[in-house]
Amino acid sequence: MPSIFVLGTEDCVNNHLIYVRFSLPKPSNSKIVARANQSLPSTADADRSENLPRCGAEESGSLSTAVAETLNDLGNVERDQNRMEDARKAYVEALTIFRESAQKNPETYLADVAKTLNDLGKLDCDQNRLDDARKAFDEALTIRRQLVQKNPEIYLPDVAETLNNIGVFYSKQNRTTEARKAYGEALTMRRELAKENPEAYLSDVGKTLYNMGELGRERKRMKEARKGLDEALRIYEPLANQDPEQFSPDVMRVKKLLDELPR
């Protein structure tokens, strides 16, 4: 990786982005690279800057929200690649930065606090740290419900996302009633969003229907499970025809679960 570490807070932000560009395996970091490339000097410029001085401790300690966004993205990549403790470190550092920024400017940065809490809650759920997951999801949902009151068009998808995750959380704890309630509220929101913008939100409807189908199967409610999975399949198959790379795995996942249901 090129050693382009230069003085100045803005340059230190670029250093984090350069780290993401050059250190993460492809193709997992493709979305992050696309974003980072908008902010970065060219690779050739990076190589020519090899002997520039490094960031001082004070500059690197600046709580830059741009760095926090990259750290949150990095946490997502680490989680996807099952490097859970590395993901946790990235999320916690991002959350610290966003919290401090939100204290000064809540209108701008509270949504970022909620996003990182939501992602951290998913990680906690993956690692069966259920008390931590519940705290993270509860705080994320509280913030997002506050934000949706001011701007539902922007923040309703975020509320639905956290409710879906809370449904997963309750399902892990065998709290079927609470899981069904969370999924039901998420599904209502996602259907509403998909009516307005199916291209953006129809796949989210499929995701919640799949989760509800999985919950039904686990609780031996086979009719309920089949109903949710059948609808999820009707959503995913046309999407997979348009974008096989993204949605074919979802079709396979739903069909597998349907095949496992008793006839």
C-alpha cells in the first residue's frame, strides 16, 4: 500500500480512504472504492507522494465524520468477511466520532449515530451478544422514530430496517409474538415504500417476507411460512431476471426453504 500520509485533517481523511482502497480484498470493497475514488488522488499521485510527512497525532485524532463514514463502511466489509472483532473496532470508533459530532449538530449527525448503532446491533446479534444487540437496536429505533416524524420520506426506510433487524433479534430469542410484531410493522412500511418506488424498495419487502417465512417454519406454522415464502419468491424471481448477480442468491435461498417445508 502506498505511504501517502500528509499533514492536515482533510488529508488524514484521504489516508483512511486510501487504506480502504488498497487494503481490502475485491470485490467486497467495490462500493466503498467507488465512493473513495471520488475523494482520492490518483494511484500515481499517491506513489509520487511516498516521502511526504506523516500525519501528526493531533491531526489523526480529529473527529472527522468523513473518517467515521469510512470506518462504518469498513465495519460492514469486515462483518461480511466474518472478521467480527475487526468489524467491532471499526463500528465503535465510528460511533464515538458520530456521537461527538451529533452533540454539536444533532440535526445533521443523529442519523449517522442511528446507522452505526443499527449495524453494531446486527454484529452483536451475529455474535449472540443479545443484551448488547437489544440496547443498540433500541437506541437506533428511538432515534429513527424521532427523525421520521420530521422527514418520513427520508427516514421511513431506516425505521423499517431497524424493525426488521429487531424481528431477527426476537426470533433468535424464540420470542415469536414480538418477532412477528416487529416484522409486521416493518413489512407494512416496506410495502408502502415499494408502492411509491418499487425499484428501490421491493427487494426489502422480499427480505422481510423471507424472514417471516423462516420464523413460521421454525415455529411449525407451515401455512404461514409458505405464504410468506411464496410471495417472496414472486418478488425475487423477476428481480433476478433483471439482475441475476444480485438477486439469484435470494431466489435460491427462498426455494431451498420452500423445499424444506412439509407438503
